Amino acid sequence: MGRLRDAVRESLDDPRFVAVGEIGIDLFEPRDVPRQERFFREQLRIARDFGLPVIVHVRRSADLLLKHLRRIEVPGGIIHAFNGSTQQADQFLARGFKLGLGFADLQWFAADTPARRGPTRADAGARDRCAVHRSRVAAHAGRRGAH
């Protein structure tokens, strides 16, 4: 992880470098979960230390990811491929994250979520797809720590 930390430090002046990701824990086919957790924690620490948001892939792991995000706070980011419950969504949103939803997940989530709490905006696309608006993490680039 020292090499990753060095690479992040060397990239901070690049305006295209706006977040740490894609990181996460995949429990679809659970393999070496303790190792995945160890890497995820260290990647979160790197993001926290440099003031960077994270792009987090969620695959049947929302509760486990939230456990680590409660312990290692980062300046938000995007929860990619979110398909958890509204309670899990509320917890991610409370931590400053935006939710990335696929079309099927967006339909389910919209039906289960009151409009006043809607975490995303959807732009109508072709009849068979929906593009979910994701906040630009570039806005966070100016908040980076000087490390």
C-alpha cells in the first residue's frame, strides 16, 4: 500500500485525479473476505489522508462497507451499483455519498423511496435505459489536504 500512497501523492496535481476508486468488497462470490477488508480499509485511509472522495463498488456488501466507513471517514463519493435497502441508502447518504443506480435498481428504489428523500436524479433516455445523474466528484478536488 506504500506504493499506492506514493502514486496518489504524485498524482495530486493532475486535475483529472479526483477520487480513489474503484474500491470495495465483493460478496457475490465471497473469496478471502478478510483480505478484501484489509485492502478496503487501507484504501479508505489513503483517501482520508489526502482528502479525496472514493468510488465504492457494492456487491452484496453494503453493511460491511458501512461498518468500515463508520470507522474511517472519507469526504463522500459515489456508491457504484447500489442495490441495497432504503435504510442502507440513508446511511450512505448521511455520509456524503451519492448513489449510482442501474435502471432496474432505479425503478425499484424510486418505488420504495419517498420523493423528498430521493438520492439521485434520473434523466429520461432511450425507452430501454435511464441515465442516472451522478454528482461530479471533481468538486472535491479543491478540498484535498496538502500531503
